[in-house]
Amino acid sequence: MNRRTLLKSFSLLPLAGAASLTLSPEETMAQNGQRSQWIPKKQVVRQANSGANTNPTVAQGANRPPASVLSGCIRSGHLLFVSGIGGWYAERRAEPGDIKVQIRSALTTMKEVLESAGSSMANVLKVHMTLVEPNQNITALNEAYRGFFPDPPPVRSYTGCGADQMGKDGILVQVDCIAYVD
């Protein structure tokens, strides 16, 4: 049932206005018997989030450098998808530091990535974290996290794990996000 028929059946047509009478591209294509196929559009904005490419690689041939198996930031439409940023990289800082040092470091890197892609921390919609020993670290993490995002803050979730599951000794947190960009 199209919108017009539905609105007439509820006697709301006079209240709905002319804007409700226009069909979306999908509805127009469906009425014409055409099917739309969504094709994702993505643009690599940043190759890797680490200072040096410490990401696992896949060999590309005898004389070619290996290619990264992930991107640091992808843009699709008005959304940016920032991959996991660890709280510590040895090439950036000699000592890992505690959870407060690491979350500040990761969020500062996130800010740099977003700004280089034309966005900001104000446009972050969702943050996800992987946190070592959350029962011990969440309070200190929250203290250091405050102030990085203006109101309203983004939605946030986290996954807890043991230190041996972070892939590299010393890392206590990894963050990724989805942000809006014009």
C-alpha cells in the first residue's frame, strides 16, 4: 500500500501536507518494477592508526612491501568508521602507563584521526572499547574519559578481557568509533 492510499484510509491527507505525497527513490523503483541494489561506497581516509604499521600483513609478492590487512579509518557517505586504537604503542611512548594515560593517548589519537578526516570529537556517535580487567579499570578510565566529548556524549559500550587477550603486552585499552562527517 503506498503512502497516499494509507493516508486516505486514515483521513489524514489534509493534515499530512504535500511532502508526504512524494515517494522515496526505493518506492518509485518498486512501483516501476525495478530493484535497487545497494553498493557500499567507501574511501580509505587513513591506512593505520599506529605510528608505525604494526598491523599484521599479508605478503604481496617477492619485491612488493606487504599490505596492511586493515584500514585505520574508512569513510562511507557521511559516516567515518575508525578502527581500534590501542592505548600504547612503543614507537610513541617508552612506557605503557596506567589506564588513565592509555585512554587519554587513544582518545587523543582518535581526535587527530577524526580531524584529519574533516570531523571532530563532537561528531562521534558511538564509541566501543576493549578494556583489560574492567572491574579494576573502569572507574579510572571514566575519570580520564570525561572532557573528551562535548554534550551530549556519544553512546558507549565496552568489552572486558584479560591482559593476555589484547594481542600485545602492556596494552590496557583499545577504542574505536563511528562519527559523522559533512
